Amino acid sequence: MIVSLLWALSEIVGSRIIPRLRGGGTVKARGGRGSGLIILLSIFVSIVVAASFGTNGITPLPEPFFYIGIVLMLTGIAFRQWAILVLGRFFSTTVRVLTDHRIVTNGPYRFIRHPSYTGALLTLVGLGLGSRTWAGTLIILVLGGLVYNYRIGVEEKVLRAEFGQEYVDYAKKTKRLIPFLL
């Protein structure tokens, strides 16, 4: 429960308040306006599923998975906030490109193109494991995988359109979500 509150607080402060305080700039291109809502709905469904499966003892996992889940949640929260910090004023919860936008290639962006989504997925998997239900964890992983895969597709389409070969070259050198793998 405390880790879930920490997660919510980190999203409010790190993903909403601080980016607004930084200011953005003039938006040059947008995409996927409904994808943010889809992500929020999937996170809500994930929380409800994990909580109900865990509370009702559906497909229980042994107690050590609770602790593994907490560690994954904390790791995911920290990794996502690091990615947001490195992206700086270019970060937004919507898909957009600013007029002076550049491709960020330092920090976690050296190895993966979407580290904030990696952090979010780690947090969601941790939520499932922390709820001690393998079916809930599987549902969360599939649902989260689908919505973030959709969002990544939308984002990469906009970035390719705006940055062209520069983004294509960057994509060839990095993985989407997991360094050296995926």
C-alpha cells in the first residue's frame, strides 16, 4: 500500500507538476491523443485486477513474491523518474515534439529508447507480484505490454516523421525497452 502511494505521488510530482513548472515550448507535432487515456485506464484495471485476485487468493504466489514485487515496484518508479529527469523539458505525458526538440541520447536513453515505459512496466509487474497472484501478474503484463506497445508505436511514428534519418539511426543503436534484448 505504501509503495503504491509512493508510485502515485511520483507520477503526480515527477510526471505532471515538475514538467509543467519547467515549461515546455512551442509544440511542433503531436500524435496519439487518446493513448494517454488508454494507459491510465489500463493501469486502473491492472490495480483492480491485482487487488481483487490477491484479496480473493486467486492463483496465489508464495510470500517471497510479495517482496520481489515491492523491489520491482521501487526499481520501476526510480527508473521511470530518472528517465523523466534526463529527458527534462522534452518529457510530456502526451506524444509531442517541440520546435527546438532534440533526440536525447544520454542517461538511460543511451541503451533504450523508452526507459520511462520500462520503468512503468517494471512497476506494474511488481504490483502484480506484490499482490501475490500469478494470474493477476500475467494479466497486468499482457495488458501493460499491449498498451505500451501501442503507445511506443504512436510515439516512434511521430519521432520518425519529425527527425527522419536521425531517429532511424538512433533506433538502430538502441532497443525499445530492455537493453540488448527488446
